Amino acid sequence: MVYHTKRFILNFRSVIEIAPLQIYSSALVFSPIMSGTRSQFWYQTPCWIRRMHVVDADWNASLLSLEGHSHIICGDPTTGASKGTLEGHSDFVWAVAFSLNGQLLASASIDNTVKLWDPSTGGLQATVESHSDRVCSIAFSPDSKLNASASTNSTIGLCDPSTGAPEVAFSPNGQLLASGLSDKTGTLKSHSDSVLRVTFSRDGHLHASASHNNTVKLWHRSSGGLHGTLKGDSDSVWEVTFSPDGQLLASASSDETVSLWNPTTVASQGTLGRHSSWVWTVEFPPDGKLLASGSRDNKVRLWDPTTGRLQGILKGHSNSVLRVAFSLGGQFLASASSNKAVKLWDISMKGTIQQFHNNILITKLSFSCDGSFLETNVGVLNLKCPAGNKSLSQSNFSRSLYVKNHWVMWRSKNIMWIPPDYRSLEWWICLAVHNNILAMGLVSGRVTIIEFNLDTIHLGESF
């Protein structure tokens, strides 16, 4: 018991010193199953932690984690046996994503596989092994009936997430998108370099893939194969997006340009004026009357996609702009940068009206339907009351779960500290939040799931 107590103190001393009650909501929870301290005091863990799929069998080789700008771990951490830990990947997990119905969690790894999990039980549902190289991007179709994955082996994998079997793809409107494969592997093979992004058209007729080989490829459900290849970018294509009416497709490239295409005829519609560095992201508003592009030059540019004319430049970020998103009405734009900052802009004023400073990179960004908060990979960001919109009440926002500074947060309070062994890489955050469930992809190849019962947290409760 003395050994277990010593290990308990050494492993969690940094958080106990600043937040002593984290002994119950973090230290006990993340202690290994064989810890005597955990066994003896488990009954004192908070009831708002509904389920954990994270716990190692025994203490690993780490004796002490030194928190600050970085942490030091002595020795190699062991994975060990686990109780509900999502084990299976043999290398670190690059991306995780929930299906829109919340019934499945997909994880992509540099071990060349995609794994599908049941987040309610932690059980492995299927392993997709159609790639021969690392998998860098995954996405579910809006009806959750298709999982698409992009790999550095120049392919796009398509599977039925209920079985993991290669399938023809289901488009957003529920119609079939034929894979066009003669070898029935569930893989679209055509790019000659890494596939960086996959996306669906909004009417469900087309599926686009962007690659390091400077091209965008369109796959058509009715033709059963490749619809066309968009050639014109002179460097890697990082992002592609369809206009709401499906008449245009925009691509963002390292050649510092945004290109426009007619996805039906596969004809170029021209190249918009240049950024002064790589373009990472492009997005249309719901009415399709503008196009926003974010760049490594730290700026967001607004374009008229019909005339190609520049409509304005949003300046204020001090690092690359990685994501942009329009509000439903198109009056506001949110942008996320590589220094983990998020800005909210009034498009007519071309000015910032709110900003957020995070300690986790924002890799997913969108507005809620009522425009009162931003949905991100780390949870929601509450917005001040925009003109003409009703802001989200504090009581509603407080029910949202998010992650900041290595803490799980609720009601703007730190409720659970995340130990170093259960965090993602500092330079790449692999994290997803769906309602009251948090999923994290770890360097060890594991996927951690924590489910909370937020309704049982009492007002005024200390953490």
C-alpha cells in the first residue's frame, strides 16, 4: 500500500498542489486498476463520471510528470491490459470523429488502419484495412451510413461503418454513390500522392478528393467511377468545398491561390487573386454569394465567386488561418489559426467582434443553427449576442462540455484534469466532443473515451 500511495502522489502531485479536490475526479479515476489507493477510495469518485474507457492495468515507468510548458516522463510508458481501454492501433492515432448520430466513433492511425468503435460500450466494431499507408483524415456522411478515409498512399477508403466492409458510398441525401472499383477493395485509386481531404457535394451527387499531387478528383455516383480530374493548381491542394447550389467547387492550394471549377463539366472557372502564402482553407456561406479563404499569410480574404473580385481582407491573426466558417445568415465569419486563437468577424464591418484564446488547436469549426455558439473539436465556444440574434443563455451553454489547458471544462469551470499520458501530441490535437462524451486519440495508439453525467453536477460544486 505504501508503494501505491507513493506512486499516486508522484504521478498526480502537480494537480493536487493547485486543485486538491482533483484527487477524486482525476487522480483516482486515472490511477491504474491495480492501484491500492484507487481500490480503497473508488467509492469517493464523483457520480458525474458515468463511464471511463481509459484505465491501465498497473503503474507505468513514469515516476513523476513535471508540468509547465512541457512535461518530462522518465522511461517508456506501457500500455498494459486495460478495463475498457480502446486498444488496437499499433501506432499513434491521427484523427478521431463521431458519426452524426453519435452511435459510432472512428479512429485513423499511422498504422494504416481505420477502426470503428461503439462509444457506449468501448467495443471494437470493425477494422478497415484498405490502406497501405498512414490514414490522415476521416469523415462520416451526414446519414452516418458511410465512412470515408484519406491516406498518404494516394487512396480514399470507403466502407459501411456498421460492418467495416467495403461498400458503395451513401451520399448526404441517402442515394448511392458507386465506388467504381473493379477489385472491390473499397478504395478509390487514382491520385499519385497523398490524399489530404475528402468531401461530399451538398446534393449528394459528387464526392471530391484533394491531393498532394496538385489535383482534385471528382467521383460520380451514377457513372460508377471517376467523373473527372481538376488540373490547374501548381502545388498541393489542401481543401476543397462545393458551393451550396453545387454549381461551383473551390480549391485551396500551396500555390497561394484559390481555384474555381465547374464540377459538372470539370472546366476551370478561373483563379482568384493570390494570397502571399499557402492557402489552407476555403468556405462558401449558405447563400453562396461570397467565398472565404484562409492562408498562411495570417489573413482571411473574401471573394465574389461570380466575378472573382476581392471583396475585403480580414486582418488580425498573428499566425496561419487554418479554418473558416460562416454563420447561417452569412453576416458573421469565424476563423481559427495555428496559434489556437479563434476570431469572430462582422463581415460588413470587416472587423473582429469577439475572440477566443485556446490551448488546443481548433481543427473543426462551425456555427450552431441559431448562431449563438461555435461548435469545435474541443466543444462549444459561447458567442456574445450578435446584432439581430438572441444569445445563448448561460444555463444552456453551461450544459456544454469542452477542453482547454489540459482540463475538461463545464460551466466555465475545470472539472477534470487530463494527465500527460492521456493527452495528444502537443503539435497535433486528436480530440472530439459529442454532447457529454469526450474522445481522445493518443500517441500510444489507444483511443480514450470518457462519458459524463452532467445533470448530476450541482451548482456551486467545487472541483
